[in-house]
Amino acid sequence: MRASKYLLATLKETPSDAEIISHQLMLRAGMIRRVAAGIYNWLPLGIRVVRKIEGIVREEMDRAGGQEILMPSVQPAELWKNSGRWEDYGPELLRLTDRHKRSFCLGPTHEEVVTMIVRSDIKSYRQLPLNLYQIQTKFRDEIRPRFGVMRGREFIMKDAYSFDVSREAMETAYEIMRVAYVKIFERLGLDARAVAADSGSIGGSHSHEFHVLANSGEDGIAICDDINFAANIETIAIAPSDVARATSDTPLTKVSTPNVHTIEELCSFLDVPTDKTVKTLVFEGEVTPIALVLRGDHELNGIKAEKIPGIKTPLQMSSASRIQQVCGCEPGSIGPLNLDIPVFVDHAAAQIVDFVCGANQVDHHLSNVNWGRDLSEPESVDLRNAVDGDPCPVSPDHNITIKRGIEVGHIFQLGTKYSESLDAQVRDDQGNTHPMFMGCYGIGITRIAAAAIEQNNDDGGIIWPESISPFQICIVPIGYHKSESVKKKCDELYDNLTRDGYEVLLDDRSERPGVMFASMDLIGIPHRVVIGERGLKSGAIEYRARSASESRDIPMENLYTDLTSILR
């Protein structure tokens, strides 16, 4: 492709509304353009990346036994009502009505539709196992679309669904897909992890998320590389310490803390570390509010909190007026002493001595508080997210590290959740009829493009993994329109590489060299050659890999051989 004939819509300035690096670089590199909130056009450079990702996903899905289909994006409400998700899915489901006043939705996922396909055509165990997949546009009406295509409303997704005669067969199909996903991310050239996860609104008994590791990731991932373990921090169970808690004779003290309401303000005011403080959070319960107590440096795990007996789900923090009513103080002054509501204390918070907490009195805190002396022994439970240095839940002799991840895939063992509600039955080898066992397997195609940029970039722009780069190599001439010898050599190299199937971008625009270099770095093509009169006279061509800090010379007589060797 010649740049002069290509829609190379790069921008010099970063758009003000682009918050994260992938959004900034996708706009600046001319990959996408905004149409509406969370909805984007994909320009030629961007769609080349998307098609590369789709190709790898499609090849591995086919290799794993998947069969490609295409289902409609507009789905009738009746299907969603039959599965119970018409109301349960919530406002992210974009509902619409046709001219006949019939209700439909734009599909955020396709469990109902694919189950109806299989219900109609699969009757016997001899027709199973079956894995159907599609690569298609989805729509989820995000309340706050942001981060470009990372959290858009419209996106391209690969969704697959397996159907089996038994739970054991479903688990086998699930493992086949887990392995296929690992291969997909290896081929994409991304540092990714399969992470044990919660099933969320899709449902089912067992699931894994696939995360691309990046500092900008929204999710915390607990990793123990010593035993190849990874899990979302929300799913890590943290056992109580087997070390006896220390004791202290330091007397409890009430301290005046005017205008101190947060842990950060408290630690600064009293000059104490956060792990010597506790925070008390009050949530609504089925009968009475419930207090949850954590160490000041720990975060509440909502999934764990929802398992507390008597707590209202989904979690709902008590209002300031409600806290004043039951605790007699403002939210920023709550402590666990003398509360007349149920109190549950995290294992780690139950271990500390001489801690600081709220005094249940405005502008006051208590210092040197101790369990079993100043207040009763706590009912210790697991309430917090895992942190760096916690013991690995699989191998406690090793510790976990926390990294940030971007979720780009999720696989589920659905069981019979949808086949029961939609009456998708199959006869087994004994002649008995029962619901099919299902699995569900999603990959965010367009989200992978953004995640790849989040993981691979520098001050100059994008650094694409070779497998999904829009082009393999760019040729940058110095004086293309001024020197016949430069033009001839560039055209010759371009023709030979494209003839042999390589994807080449020749920057034949009438631009200054600095502009062309900046453009090629911005769009992230893995390999670059620079051809100018000086190099032609010296018998060497300048080559630089996008990921390298320095260029090197390739002798003219070895140019094509060396380049094709590099590209292979």
C-alpha cells in the first residue's frame, strides 16, 4: 500500500477527551473516529488490525472444533423473557419496538438465540458435542461509556457456545476452549493470564477470565508465577492467620480529631501507619444494618461481603441519616466499640493490636484499642481483596503479587441454566431425555486491539505485536520525489516484497523525513527501512525494528535476503 493513496488520518495533537493511552493513540494513529458516545467508526488502519485479530481467533476456534455461524443482532423480547433475563439484565439491554409494537433488543450476547437453534436441530446424543461460534457486533448500553473502544457501547465480539450430553462432557469441552484461548493469546503476542473468576450476570458454576496485563488495567490480578497460578483478587479466599495475636498493656485513649473523616486524614493527623487503623463500613441488612470492619489499608471485597448472613444484596451502604440513627454519629466517626448492630471483622483486622478507630463521636477517635480487652473478641471472616505478599491460596509457601489486567475474554460453564428455561432437550444413550449442558466462551475482538496498545507503547506511539500489526514493514524514502535513484530503489523493494506476500506501506507522500518517521512510529509498524541517496552511495540501507532503540545498516547486496529473513 502506498501512503499517498491510503487514508492515513494521523493527528499531531492528542484529543482532549481521550483519557487512556489506547484511546489517545487509536485516535492519533487514525484507527478510529467517534460517531457518538461509545460508538466508533473503524478506519482502514484500524480495521486491518481487527481483521488480523479475527483471523487468529477464527483459526484457533476452527482448530478446536468450533463451527462458525452468524446470528442476528436484533433479538425478540420473548426469548429473553423465557430465559428470565429481560428484566434481570438491567438497563444495559437496549430495548426497542418495531412498527407492530413488538419488543426487541440489540443483543449484548446470544445465549438465548443459539439455544433456540440447537433446540430445533439437535435431538440425540449422537449429534453432540457441538460448538457454535460467531464473530459479530454486540451492543451494551453502558451508563458511562469511556476509554474509547475499551468500554464502548458497540463492539465486535467472538462468542461461542458448546452443547453436551453430560456435565463431564461439558467440562471436557470447557478445557478444550481454555487451551484454545491460551493459544489465541500466545499467537496474538500478548502477555495474558487465564484467571479464575466470578460468573456474574451470565450465570453458571465455573468461569475463567482472560486478562492482558497492563498497568492501566481496571482489574487486580493475583499472580503466583512459581506455580502458574492467577486469579482475580475478588475471588481469592484469604484464610485467618495461624499466628496468635499479640497482647498489649497500653491504655486506650480518646483523641480529639477535628475535621478528620478519612483514613488518609487520620493517619496524617496522628502520624500512624494505615495498617494500624481500622475502618468500619455500615451496610443495610435484611433486619438491621450490619457493620463490616477492615484494616485501614485494605479494600472491601463486595462478592465476599454479600455472603455475610443477613446482609442485603446487592450491597447497599447505609445513608448518613441511617447511620446517625443506629450508631449515633456521622459515617466518618464510626468505630466497632459499643455498636448495637451485628459486627463482622476481617481476619487481618482481627489480628492487629493497639489500633486506631472511630469513637462513635464526632471529631474523636480511639487510640490503642485492643480486641478482647476494650471490646469483645471479633467474629472473624474473610472480607477483603488480596494484596501483594498475601500467601498463595493454592500453595501457601509462596506469595502472590498483584498486577493490573484488562479483561478481554471470559469463559463459563453454564450447565443447564439456559437449556432448562428454553427447553433444549437431548436423548442420552439410555433413551432418557434431559436438558443439554452448555458452555459459553467470549472474546472482545475490538477490546483486544485497545488492550494490545495499552501493553505495547512508548513515547513515540504504538508498538504492535507482529501478528496483528496493520502492516509488517514500512519503507521511508528520503527524497522520493526528488531523486530518481531513491524512487527506483523504493519501488523495486516495494514491488518485490508485495509480490512475495508481505504487507508493506511505502510512505511516498511529499512530507519531511521527520514527519514520516513520526507517523510510522505512531502507527507502530514493526519494521522500517529508510532509503536515501546517502545510503545508496555508501551501499547500506538503514533498518530499525519498532521495538529497538537504535537503527542498524544492512548492506545493499543483502537487503532483500536480510529483510525477508527478519520478516519471516
